[in-house]
Amino acid sequence: MTKLRKQRRRKVYRHNVNRKRLRNKIHGVGKISCKEIKSAWDQRKSIQTNLQEMGLSYDPNKTIKIPSNKQKLKVSIASNDNEWEEEHMEAQPTKLHVVESLEGDARAPRVKMFRLPKGQVEWITYLMDTYGKNYRAMARDKKNYNQETWKQIRAKIKRFKSIPEQYSEYLKARNLNDGDGESDDLSDDEV
């Protein structure tokens, strides 16, 4: 049998390799952006051990085991039962505050910061200024490049009016108040 080429090749010192950077790349865990995990992280321990102590999962396939049919069959034969039971011998995590803070953060209500793009706002305000509430005329406008229907345009205007930051700017620029706009509900003869 012949030997592999790599085994026979003479070892050569590579001058272009930065060994410090290579060591940091091998042993480093990367940038931890989560402040709770970063504060509880122990550099002397492995990634798996750190996550286990915090009560987090390193490998979800091992954490949430899905039994195979073979395992189910073995258990049912051994116990003469169709139900199988799994024994849990887990060590309690020592840094439970990390999991609790992450769960609390996940449950916290989020503030919706939805805003329409500037170009779309300009187009919608142009249509509102030019045509008022005549959505069918808006659909026939020459600047309607996407050929949106009057219902699509009406929905966009409705969404624009539901964003208080942008709609209030529009009203302020036109010296209008919120009551000036008539009801958004349209009958077929108004459209």
C-alpha cells in the first residue's frame, strides 16, 4: 500500500499564517450579542457546558428526543404496554436567571414601528391631494406605474392613515385636522 501524499510531504513552516489569530479562531466563541448570556459566560468552560449551566440547549435533537419506532418497540415488548416512559435524569442548571430573563424578554410586548417607505408616502399623498377620495380616478392616474386597482390603492391609503407618525405629518403640512377627512367607508356609488 502506498502512503498518502500528505504523510510523506515535508513539513514546512508557513510564514503567512498568523498563529495568534488562528488560536483565537479555534478557541473563541465569537461575538456574543445577548447581554444576559455574555455576563454569565465562563471562558474556562466549553460552549456546551456553559449553555447547559444556563439551562439552554446546545443540541435541540438531544434535548427534545424523538423516539424511533425501534425504541418504542423495545419498550413495548419489555413492559407489555403500548405506552412508553422516559426517565429524566437531568442536572439542574446553576444559572437559571439567564433563562428567566430571556423568557421575560420574549414575553414582553413589542412596540410596532411600522412605517411606509418615503417614496410610497409621497405617491399616496400626491394621490390624496390630487383626487381626494376618488379611488377610481387614482387607479387611472398616469403615475400609477404598478397598475394597482382602486381597492389596492384604498387599502394603501387606509394603512397610511393608520400610522399616526406619518399621517400626522401629512395633516400638519396641509393644515388639516383629523376630522376633515370624511368616513373611509365607501358605498359603490361614491367610488
